[in-house]
Amino acid sequence: MTIKIITADERIARRSKINIALFGPSGIGKTSLARSLDPNKTLVIDLESGTLALQDWGGDVLDVRESAAAIGADPWEFARGLICLLSGPDPADQGGPYSRAMYDAYCKSILDPKAFDKYDTIFIDSITVASRHAFAWARRQPEAFSEKSGKPDTRGAYGLLGREMVTWLTMAQHTPGKSIVVVGILDRREDDLGRLEWRPQIEGGKTGRELAGIFDQVITMQYLTDDTGAPLLNDKGRKVRALFTAQDNVPGYPAKDRSGRLEPIEPPHLGKLMAKVAAANAGKKKPAAAEPLQTTIPATTREAES
């Protein structure tokens, strides 16, 4: 096997792949953002069995709970199998759920990976429910019980949950040639000092802490407010929604824009937002060679410091 080095021209010519973690309060319309994506090239992986908002949308949906029940599988194990089929086997996983052996087994028990070829975007709804499935599974594993007493060990269950979720999301992020959007519920919490903070609703703490390091874009969908905190209304009297993309937003919503191409607040249209991020490479020419780093201190600087 020959190792291939990707040239700058090849890298720039590739279709941009965007990985987004999208959060918002329950009921704000996160799932409906899939409507702004190309229905012919988007697959919604539904973990909530709740695609009412997409009932007249023309795209494809895969119901995890229903599909898992059809083959007699645990919902979390089925969800792991889907991500392995999308991303391909992990060479570092020897004998685990993302190994080559398990990938081959998923191809036979779930579906042929070629079924995903038509899709450019995978919309996973939601990470909140995925963590619940993972936790229910983790609580039944040997790690969730004390070796001495045989009683349930909550710390062991949460430790396993964290590893499972982080690996699952990392594998999803590595899916080649496809943009990944994971959706989750955003919680409003107050600490012991009464300070307000917003956190993704995910079982356990490890996944939420590491999420920003896994995904390129972290976005919060929330209502806009005026200076008094009252919601802004449009001409139809409805609350105005927006996508917060900047980490330093005043309310403190989870957000991060690795592309550097987004405004701090964007309209609630996921398709346009992704197109804006993807435009970073559009029409781009090969970068010029960088200037060599200066490794000596100029004489004028040395004289000034002395």
C-alpha cells in the first residue's frame, strides 16, 4: 500500500465537509432546520422518533429505535453500527465496536454502506436522546457494577457513558466526504451563586466538556431579545429566532466558529449558513509560500531593549 500525501491543490479542490453541533431550547424548532437542507442529499437519523416537524419534507429519514427493534438490536448498539458504517472502521479499534470485524458484521446486519453514497449531509437528531440510549446501555454493562459487592456502580456507568459518547461523536466527525450535523437540547441552569449558564442537555459531564474540541462549528439557536430581555417579535407577532455562532456572545450560549466566516448572529437557515462556511474554499487559489520565520532579533530591537 502506498501512502498518499494530499497536495494543496487537491485539498482546496475538495468539497468542503462541515461538522456542526447545534443546540437550542426544547421546542424552538431545531429539527425544522433540516428543511433548509437539500432533501435529495440529506439523511436525517432520527433517535427521538419525533420527525413531526419534517412530515412534509422531501428528504429521507432513518428511525433508529424502529430499525433497531426490527433486527432485535439495542438502540445504542444500532446507533454505533450506523456511525461505523458512515465513517468506516477505525484501524486503532481492535475487536471493539468500530473494528474491521464489526464493520463487516454491520454491513450484513444493518445495511450496505453504499446506501449512504447519495447523501452529502447527515443530520443526527438528537445527541440528547443518543446519550440516554448510551446511558441505559452502559448501566447494564459489567463496568456498571462493583466487582466486590456486585451492586450497581454509578461512577463506572458514567465513566463508560463518557467514553462511548466521545468515541461515537469523534467517529461521526471523521465521516469522509459528508457534513455531519448533531442536534441537542440546551438547558438553562443556575449555579449555587445564582449565576446563569447554558449547557447542552447530555447525560454525564464528559461529552459536554469535550464537544467543542470535536466539532468545527458549535451553534446555538435561540430567540433574540431587546435590552430589557424581552423577546423581539416579527411583523406576525412571533418571536424572532437566530443562530449564535461566536464564542463571546453576551448571553453565554455554547458557540464556536472555526471557519471565521460567520457573523456572530446568523439567520435561522442552516443551508445558507453551511454554504457560507463552505465558501471558504470556493474559487480559492493555491496559497503563496509563507514568509520564512524570523529567527534572529533585529539590531534595532536589541539596541532598544538594552
